Amino acid sequence: MERRERSSDHFLTARDAFMTQRGLVFTVEWRRFPWTKGADVERALIGPPYLGSVAVGLRDGSVWSWEDPRGGFRVVPRDDLAGLVEQVIETRAGYVPPLPKRG
């Protein structure tokens, strides 16, 4: 019965895909995204520091979305887990936070 619940939970399935395909540990947490309204929060996959602790959300229940380093948002269809893993790694690998501005 637990296996059936896990397979219907898209966040746990995607988290497992990151682990099995690339050995990356993602956690499931609550976060705010630009598409959330007011004080609402949504579930998110949070990546390791190597990927800039990227937050990946399930936008409108149909596409995975995350912020790329340039500030735009990338999307991948919900069922394309291999594409999600590859694109998140491609856009976020080796993330270096911006330097603080000097005044």
C-alpha cells in the first residue's frame, strides 16, 4: 500500500529520480513561488548546495518549474522526470551565488 501512495506522489517520485539517476539528495519542503498567491506556500523539491539549493515546484499541477541563474523560469512536463533531472543539473550545476554589491 505504501508503494502505491509513493507512486502517486509526484514530489517523492521526482526526488527518487534525482537520487537514482544522479545520486543527488533533494528534500521536500514548503516554499513560496512567484505563481503562488498571497501568503500561500506550495510543496517544493529543494536541491543540494551544489545546485544552489534550487527550489523546484509543480506549477499548475502539470509542469515542473525552477528559476535559472539568469532569473527566468524553466519548465518541464510533469511526467518527463529524466528531462527534469538533466535540465535542472544543466542549468544549475556549479552554482556560484552573486557577489555582494559594494556601496
